[in-house]
Amino acid sequence: MSPVSVYLVGVESLASWFTHFVQWRPGDRQVHLGEGPRVGAETLRRGFDGLSAATAVFLTSHDTLLRDRQLAAGLRAAGHRAIVQSAGAATLGIDKVAMKRFFDRHGIPTAPWHYQGEGTLADADGDPLVVKGRNSTQSIGIRMATEVSASPQCFTERYADGVEYSVVAHRTAGRTITLPPVWKGSTSPMLVPPWRRLRLCPAPGITPHLDAWLREVTETIARTADVDGYLEVEFLVQADGAGLVLEINPRICGTLRIAALAADVPVFSLHHLPSSAALPAHRYAAEVPYTGTPFNNPSHQVYATSRLTVAAKDPATAVTALRRHAGDSALLCDPWTTGNAPAVLGAREETPL
């Protein structure tokens, strides 16, 4: 019999919908850790009280990557298994310059970049550039520029037009599960962040070749970075078909819910699967920014936090549900037919989970 799983929820915005995406087994527990820098010893003790060998499943945010590693070390010393990010993966999630160095070192295609005299952006030559925070998340501080940044808190990369995708994966014990790619629309110099746009899964118009390439690169990164837990890989595919990796997030991410709904899987229990798998999309899922009252309706596959996510067996039903809950302006047409749906603006500037 599998050991009890103790789900250690370190992402505040999961609180309202986490339980609907778990395959609960007898004895399983959940403990809310929050995103603070410290967790009381009593909080952890209650979660594991009476258990001699449980599996601790850390649901980690950007801000708790290092904290959760420290907590996991204590749990392992007490005889428990812990699914938590490796030191290397945590570093890549916190430090985007280390992430860019990792891409170059392992031959992963990424946009030319510059930081304090290093990188592959040898000469900007008037090209449009994007300045990003070295340690930021949620697109905080991102801006267009014409010169490389001299700040040690930022790095610069060359801007490129294209269509953005995300692939979410879960890796543990050498097994990697990939979820279907999420379509996040086109880039623009306005730098509208993906979580303020329409997102779709399955990705409209995606070819088998592109689907396979996105998953293959994701699996390569998960293995090379020694990921233990969740990983999101953000891609940009240009008009000529060339693909770039923009960033990786070795943690709970904003595209997790839509990919899980499309794949129809209890995404927080993927550690139970016995082997690697490329999970297909069994349903159509769509997501837009949402500013109404949060709610969940699992029987109709509708979840609303700072984003509204819906899923259905066919595109028309998914579009109808999105319009019903977000308004007619949410979608003007069937996006899986056009494959070119516009950005959706006006979201609350909060964590998009």
C-alpha cells in the first residue's frame, strides 16, 4: 500500500480550489503552510503526527523555494519522503541570470541576452530589447528598451515576435509527466503578460511535431535541472517556426489549472503515476482574467479566482461557459477555429493562480 501523502500547500491562491484537483487516498492530509518565510514547528508536527513514513508533497511558490527545501530536510531526517525542488532547480527559479547560463550551457535555445558584460547579446545594434528583473516574478518590472541595462538587478534580452506556449510537467523518482501545451497568444511590444490574456488548451492549430518538440524540451530541462516536483517551461515560437525557451518556473504556476482541466487529471496527485507519460488533452479548456466574486463549480468544470477557467468536451460549450461567467466580450468567436484570439486586458494585478 502506498504511504500517506501529506500535501503541504505553500501557495495562498490555491486555497479555494486545491482540493478539487487531488486524488484523495485513505489517510491523506493537507497542511496550509502559506508563503511566509517561516513555518511553526507545531504546524508541521500536526501534519505528520502519528505517521512513521509519509510522502510530503510540497506545493511551492516562487517565494518559498528555499524555505520548503529547509522544511523537507527535517522531514527526511524524520524518515519521510519529500517531493521538493532540488537545490539546482530552486536556484534556476530564483535567479534568471543563472537560468540563462543554464540554457546556454546545455544548448537550450533561448533569446540572446546580456548581463554585466556576459551573455550572448554581443551587439544590440538598435534591435528592440526587453529588460527583466533578475529575481522577479509575475512580469514585475519588465520593460522595452533600446539599450542594455547596466543594473545588477536586471538582465536584457532581444525582443522577438511570436506565439507563446507553456508546458507544465511533474517529475519525481526519475519519472516525468507532461501536460498538454497551453496557448498564450502572441507577443507584442506592449508586453501584456500572459496571465492577462486569453489562454487555451489544447493549443489551437498546434501540429504533432510542435507538440512533441515542446514536450521533449520540457522533459530535457526537467531531467537536466534535476527537477523534483512541478515545472513550467515558457516558450516562444516565431513565424519561421524557430522555437525559444523564455523562462522556466520550477514551482506551482499559473497555467497549471487550465492544463489539468484539459487533461482531466488530478494534477496534485501526479506522483502516484508509475511511469513517465505525455498526457493528451481530453477536453477544451479556456481561461481569461476575472475580477468578479471568486467561486468554484466542479460539477460544471468552472473555477474562478483572479482568472476564470472553464472546461468542456467541445469548443462551443467551453466558449458558452466562458461568456456566461465572464461576459460576452470575453470571446467573440470560437478561438480553436480562428487560432488567433486577441489579448484580454483589464485583469487585477495579482498572482494569477
